[in-house]
Amino acid sequence: MRRFGLCNTFRAVEGKRDTLADLLLEASKEMKKLEECELYIINSADDDPDVLYVYEVWSSKEAHQASLSMEVSQTLIEKARPILAGVEKTGPFTPLGGKGIPSSSLDS
Amino acid sequence: MRRFGLCNTFRAVEGKRDTLADLLLEASKEMKKLEECELYIINSADDDPDVLYVYEVWSSKEAHQASLSMEVSQTLIEKARPILAGVEKTGPFTPLGGKGIPSSSLDS
């Protein structure tokens, strides 16, 4: 099974980045209970006050897909909608290995 | 001290992505010995056969800066140079927390 990764850019409505970050950090607590979610890290851009990057690694595409219909995801989407100015996708990509994640076969 | 993160895009010369990935994976073995390097993950794009994304989290900007003069980094740069078509920066950013990384204060 091939891992599934994303590193999407979330642009908050001006002045709402911290609120958006809190929502994502809150959602990440639920992800901690999900084995298929290997990494879910919220990052705030240093050069843009409205931007967050969320780096995610899932055990498979299907696991990620299934998570979108979970209550925590639906709640996050609902709460984030009014303070979200846009989302820009980077990925999907296949995490191959390195530090902080076990190596997988080179599925490039 | 504020964490320091990057998610740069490495474009390999056509047909050389696997070789570039191997070089980065090799370098990541050295990063495993470095406490200040918290995460160093190599990801291969699913929609572009020449692209890798490297997601990095360091304990500080200074720790990352110091790593660039390490022998492993110099060797990586030398070996990668002939098969690297370009590098596009995303970041620096501040990892705030989530799954796979301890939360830090919200330094946005």
C-alpha cells in the first residue's frame, strides 16, 4: 500500500490566521487517535501573515479520503469556511522516507 | 526558541528523480543523528515525474543554517548538482504542532 501525502496552503481571511491555526490544531487532536494518519502538522508562514501550510501523511489515499467524512473533518470545514480565503494544493505526493517516518519502497 | 521549517520543491533532470531521491534518503540517515533536525522527509510528486518535495523541521533557524556546512550537506550538494534542474522554496515557516510533532507556542 502506498502512502499518501499533501502539503496544502491555507490562506486565512486577514487577521484570522491564529483562529484558523487553532481550529486545525484542535482537529489534529482527533488525528492523533487515527493510526492511518501518520503526520498532520500545522505550519505558519514566516513571510505571509495570512498563510498556513498543513503537511499531512496518510497510510493510503483511501485512508485520507475516508477521513474527510469524519465528524471532526466536517466540523473543521464548517468552522473554517467563514475565515478561509483560499486553499492551494501541493500534492498528492508519496512520502518515501527520511527522518520522522519509516522508509517505504521507492514508489515514484 | 522558534522551530524552523521548509518544504522545498526539487526538480530533477529528466529521468533522474530516483537517483536524487536516493541521495536525499542517504543524507537523511545523517540527519537521524542530529537532534536539532526533528523531521526530514522526502516525498515524490504523483503528478510530475521529475519532482520531489522535502519537508524539513529544525529546532531553530540557526540549527538549520549550521547543518548546511556539515560534510553530509556539502557531499549532497556536490552529488546532486549535476542531476538537479531547479529548487523552488516554500518557507521558511514555523511548525506550530499537530500529529507527529510536539506543540510549540503559537509564534505566528
